[in-house]
Amino acid sequence: MVKKIVSGILLMGLIVVMSVVLWGLNKGFDFTDTGFHVMLLKHPEESPPFWQYQWFFQHFLGWLNLEILGIKIVRFVLTIISSWILTWGFWHWIQENKFFQNFSFNKLAVFSFITIGSFVSYSLQPTTLSYNTFVLICMEIVMGLVLYGITKVPLKGEGKTLMTPARYALFVSAGAVIGIMFFAKFTTAILFAVSLALLYIFIRINRGNIEFIKMISELGLVALGGCLVLLYYHLFIQSFPSWVEQIFAYQKVYPDHDMIEILEKYQRSSVSALRRSVVRLFEIPLILAGMFGFYRYYTNKNKETENLEKADKWLLGGYVFMLFYILVNASRFNWYYSGMFYNQTANNIYVLLLFTVVGIMLVHTNRHRIRRLIKSPYMREAFLVGFSFLLLPVVAAAGNNNPITLQGMGYLFAWFIAFLILFQGLEKLTNRAYVPLFMSCILGLFGVAQTINGYVYNPQRVNGTLWQQTEQVEGFDMIKPMRVDVKTKYFIKEIEDILKNKTTFEMGDPLIALSKMPGLIYVLNGMSPTNTWTHSDYHKLNCYHVENTKLTNLEKTILIMEKGTELNDTIQTCFNDKGILYPSNYVNIGDIQRFDDREEKVSIFAPIPIIKEGAL
């Protein structure tokens, strides 16, 4: 009965999350990350070399001519599909692993739980198909395929691995997805591929059925899938060696990616997460571990049925009280918040519960159970896979300059899988099915609450909540179905009016938004040389962009920047060399108040030759 109730709660939570996300897809406009990724997907020919997944998007979905809402819908659908593939692989794996006998969750509950974890990414990442969300989708698909592939490897003495055409296709498909991921975030894809290969080798060794030739063949099929993607890129997009050269050249001018600084940021954010959760509420894992430890001691000394029933009631009462205590403190510290201003603290509840679960398990561990863990290949494999999923967000963060806690929340599905494995171990140790079931409810409900809070009430760089996005911006076909707040609407209209009334600006003309607002270029139907995401402080980067663009009409470039910005001599020189004769041949055609209540104004500069007669 309890299992059915928990499954129903998780399913209802998933339905709520999906409904809220669908409702909000056409609400709000983020001028920064969302605008950048939409321009990346629509105009791959003018995109920086770090990201190339947009070419595959264009080749396979370009015929749909999707705008921002269509791209958001694609991301929504792919999130559900990838979560289902991961559930499919995970479910087959646990069915074959005897460690998961009498598993507390049915397939629908597992799918709901994993998908809720996937949708948490909507609370703190761009809602379009960014390279980070694309990597999330690819990781889920690959892990689902690999987990299913593992199920066909028998234990030693139980037969041999059957190499069927379907199995060949499975490994080639996994490799192809990793290959596409490589062009979205190559640092993550390389580390992920290596980690996955090691995991698969260890699982083969653990099962005592290495079958060296078959194992090499399987890994070779994965490599083949990746190579086929590389070959496709080389033949139909651009020369692969040429792209590698571009990567190294771009790395030299790209800011904020010093490896030592990134690692230090990872370390600081991890320590801060522990301080905010485990250290701040250290009594929770200690008390819960003490409760279960006392229960174990008492029941070993008092084996009478009456005493055991009494101890069970005490344990259940104490456990429910502690869960209530966790919820009260999580509410007090706003741990159910997520989004732009809470992305550093949203993971606190998951870190705390991880340490709590591990603490309870350690209390129930003894020499006999450690020996069983060491001797049982099923238990060893469950531990190995669970640990791998715990580390997966770290792999996904590789090369990113965001704090590890923020990146980890974006890939929360991996921790949700790890929790499912831990919960099975917890149930076996405590012989209490309600323990993992109640904890899964808490995790699932926090995932739902954080998704709604971040997505609706703290959306990334959207002015106001989604409830306030009620205005349609007339005259802009690409955002016609979108709704924005009043200030954003008039900000867009005022800039358009200035360009329309004072210049001969036409669709496709060059625009450079030196104010980190690539979304402006998108809504104005302009083009930006090489990269839409830039700022006046990025001196070398701005020069690289104009020096490597395919645009041939840079002399018509309109510049948008914060009022009072002065471009340094380096930028002015390389701009002038490419026909952007700023400042000598430019005039300020308007200063506009920002849409987000900041005091700064945005200035628009246009070259004199495109100014309409009598406009000034």
C-alpha cells in the first residue's frame, strides 16, 4: 500500500512539473544565455569554435525553421525521451541484479523520480537547448544504453555474451551520441567516454567474465560510433583538423577559463556546500544514525516479539519526527528555492540527505556485511554504478567555469539514480521499506518545489516572475508567441523604433551587443560576427570575432553598449581594420533605459553612412 502511495505521489509530482514547464515555455525572454543559444542554433555559420552541436541541430531539424518557442519545445521533448531511455536501461539492469530483489519502486515510480531530477535543470539553466542541457540529454541516453548493455553480460560460469545485431547497434549508437556530445562540450565528452570505458571494464572484471575479445569489440563499436560522427562533421560541416586549430586559437583569447582558477572555484563551492548543509545541521545525520544504531542494539538484546514491536514503533516515530525536522529547517533556510539567486544553495538538501543515508548505512554495517559486499558481485556492481552516478555531475562540469554546486544541480538526475541505489541498500540493512520510500518522497517533492520556484518565480535573467510575462511584442515574428513583461516589451520596441526611424538597418545586417545581450540581436533580426555573446571588456575576444567572421558588410555594423563605455585602443584598431570605423565614423543615435530596473542606460551607435537623412 505504501509503495503505491509513493508511486502516486511521484507521478503526480512529475505531472505537475511537466504541466508548469509547458505552461511557461512561451513566457519570459532572457537577453543573455537564452538569446545566445537561440542564435547559436539558428546561425551556426557565425558561431565560436568551442560549440559545434548547433550544426547537427541545423542538419537534422533546420528544415523546421524553428524559432525560440520551437527550440524550447524540442528541449522539453528530448528531456522526456532521454529520461525514459535512462529509466529503461536502469530498470533492465536492476531486474538482472539480485541486489535489487524486492525493489521498493515500480517502473513508473522510477521514471517519475528520474524525470523530476532531469526537470530540475529548468530551475537554473537557460530554458532553451543550451550546450549544458544538450550534454544532460546525451548523458542520459548513453547511460541508459550502457546499463542495458551490461545486463547481457553473464556472470562467470553462466554462459557467454551473445553478440547480436541489436547489441552491435546499441554500442554504435552510444558512441554516436558521445560523438555529438563532443561537439557540444568536448572536455566533458572526453572525460565521460574515458570514465564510461573504465566503468564497463570494471564491471566486466567484477562479473568474472572479461571475454577480452568481445569487450574490445564492444568498446571498439563505441569508438566506431564516435568516429562516424567525426567523419560526418569532417565531410559535411568543416575540416576536423581545421576545427581543432580554431579551438586552440580561440582558447588563447577566451576569458575566465584558467584551469587553476576553475579548480579552485570547484573546491571553494564544494566546501561551501558542505558548510551550508552538513556542518550547519550536523545534528540530523548524527541523530538519525544514533536512532538506528540504538534500535539495532536494543533489538539484538531484546528479541521478544513484544519488545521488537515496541522498538519498531519508537523507530518509526523518531524517524518521522526527524524527517519533519529536516523539512522545517529546509523551509527555514529556503532550501526549496532555486533559480538565478539561489543556485548556490539549491543542492543543500541533497547533500544533507546523502550524508544522512550514508550515516544510517554505516551504523548498520559490520564485518559480516562488509564481507558480503566484497564477495557478492551484485553488491559490488551496485556500489560501483551508484558511485559513478554520484560523480557524473563532476564529469559534466569539466571545463566549465561555473561553481561545481551550480553544475551539479543541472545534472541532478545522476544523484537521483545514485539515491535509488542507496535506498535499496538502506532497505536491506534496516529491513524497513518505509525508510527509502519516505526519503524518495522528500527528494521528489523538493525537486518539484525547486523546479517551480526557480522556473516560475526566479527565472534566469527574466525581468520579474513568469506570472508577469503577459505582453505580446507586435511586429516581431520570431517571438510572436512569446509573452514578456511591460518593461521588456517597451525596451525592445524603443530600440526597434530608433533603428527603423534613424537608420537603414535591414534584416541580417551586423549588430554587436557589447553589453552581454545577444538576445537583442535575435529579436532585431541581426547578425553578429562569430559570436553574439561578448562585452566591451573582452578585448582580444572581440578582435578575434571580427577577424574570423564570414560577414562581408561589417562597415554597416551597429554597436550596442552600456552608456559611457569606452572601447580601448586594441578593440578600436582591429574594428577599424575590418571596416568598423568606430568612433570616427559613428554617432550615438539613442540612449535607452534598461528593462531590468538597473540605473544604467544602453547606448546605440551607428555608422554615419547608414543614418537616414534628417534623422539626427
